[in-house]
Amino acid sequence: MGRPADPNEAREWLQLLGAIAPRPFSGTAYRFIGSRFLSSPLSGAGSLHYGGRLNPAGAFEVLYTALAADTALAEREGILLTANGIKLARTIRTAVLLRIDCQLSSILDLTDEQLRCQLRITSADLLGPWLPWSAADPDDRGERAAPSQRLGAAVYASRRFEAIMTPSAKDPGGRCLAVFPDHLQAGSRITIDDPAGIIAGALGIAPARRQG
């Protein structure tokens, strides 16, 4: 269903990204993970294999988080949150909620409408359905990708940003933070907030932390 990637589009985005100043981010993010990923809770291996809103399958790793727990749940489960509560939901899958401390020096904040206009990306392209674009051939590694995935690939290729902040597609007013773990710079880090070691002890893992 997707159209082939346009190299001119990628070059244009790279040029536009070069004129955007990265912004620091210091705060808390949330992530729900399934049981099979408990041994590596800050891994983006699932997104690497299956793809995500900002990365084609097989292209690069992204750690998807949200800035509120209910936003993280809505994004993971496909729940649509409204002012009147939950509008649509499927059966909720068992998951563990992680609270993550983020200290990042360079993010691209696409919650800023002015930056979206500067990059010539519409809200519909950024937040619209991305799965149908990948359904035609899940192994093409980005040759056919959704607009949001093509933009994510350009941001990743620029190597100027550690993460992308976007509005939530499922929670009006919610925000999501997609981190490129292999782009973390010196001094930046993402760490599970587990001061008592309870999560690490229960999972039998070392304290989970990724840093530049």
C-alpha cells in the first residue's frame, strides 16, 4: 500500500533538520512492556523487528514511551481516550508499567506546530495509521513506509537528535517520546526509576540503564 521512498524527500528533510536546534529534555516517561521483554526492559528490539510509527521494520531501533501512564497504555493497546473517558478498547494485555527517568540533551519536539510546518509534515501524516503502509511487504526495510516512518528515518539518519517528541495519536493532549538508544550522547541517559531495586530484583536483572 505504501509508495517507494523518495530520495529527494529524504535529502530535503535532512537539509531542513540541519536548521532546527535540538532541545534538551529532562523528565519522566512511561512504558508498558509485555512479559517476553522483561529481561531487557529498555530494549527497542520489538520495534526493530515489527516497526513502529517512526521506524520501518528492520531499519533501526526505537524505544517508544509516553509522558503519562494513561497515554502509554492508550498507545500500546490502541485505546482512544476522549474527554468522556475511553471510547474504544480491545482486551487489555498483561503488561508491566515502567517509570523511566530521561536526561536527554537533544530532542526534536514535534509537538511544536511551527516545527512541523518547518518540516512540511502534517498532523495527519504524523499521527495517521502507519500499519497499512507496511502491510504490503513487511520485509522491505523502509522501501515502502508511512510518512511518519520516512520522517523518523530522516531524523535518525541526521544523527542530530536522540529522540523525537510527538503528540499522541490516541490521547488528545498526550505526548509521546521515541528514543533512539544508539544515538544517546555523552551525559545523556534513560534509567528505570527503581530506587529500591524492586523491579530489578523481581525480574532477576541488573539495574536497567542506557546512556551515551
